[in-house]
Amino acid sequence: MDREAHIAGLFKLIDPVEKDRMKRAFETSKSRKKWLQRRLSHRVTMHSDYSKEVPRGKRDEVSLLNILRDLGAPEECYLVASDHEMDDSFQSLAFMFAEKYAEFGHGTILSCIPGKLALFKTAFPHKSFIVHRG
């Protein structure tokens, strides 16, 4: 897996207004941590051309996993999370949805295909977005 490709891909999926701020934040681990805690949970928006809010009835683990797989998600994805124990790691989709899904509520981006497919979950309001750039 290529961490740098996933990070560069996120810059294509995030709202253009937020992109420069995110790029600066990802330059050091200290600024990344601060950005994750202050912005990811509440203020980040994904590019409106590519993101669709997941309806309430489809936000459960099984539905989201199926949506991502139907769109071509590989078995491992890159995780950007305000929870620094989970942040900056590659995780199995099956593991993430079976074991860690409850912890996604703090602000999480699961990058599945760099620059093309991600899941974005906000902390407040509790919403999920599939970001797909076909």
C-alpha cells in the first residue's frame, strides 16, 4: 500500500477551500494531529461534486461495507482519523467494520482507492458520506 498516494488522493476529494489547509497540516505529525483534532471532526467537507450523504437506513456496518465493495474498494484501506491510535494506518475493511466501526464517530476518512473512493464520517452531526470520483 502507498500511504503517500492515499494522502495525495484525499486532496482531490476534499473541498477545494479546505485543501490548502489540509496540505499544510499534513506536513508534520504535530500539525496533522492538531488538524485532525480541530477540523476533521466538525469542519471538513468533502468535494461536493463527488460526495453523497449516505441515507440513515444505510449507515450500518454491513450496508457501508457493501457499498464500498460494490464501488471497488480493495480489502485494505488507508485510515485518517481524529483518534490518533487509528490514524495513519492501513486496515482491513472487514476488521474495520466488524471491530472498529463504533469508533468511527470521531471524524474519520477511510481512503479505499486513492483519489477515487473514500468513506467520510463526521462526529457532529453524525453523518456518513461516500466520496466517489469515477
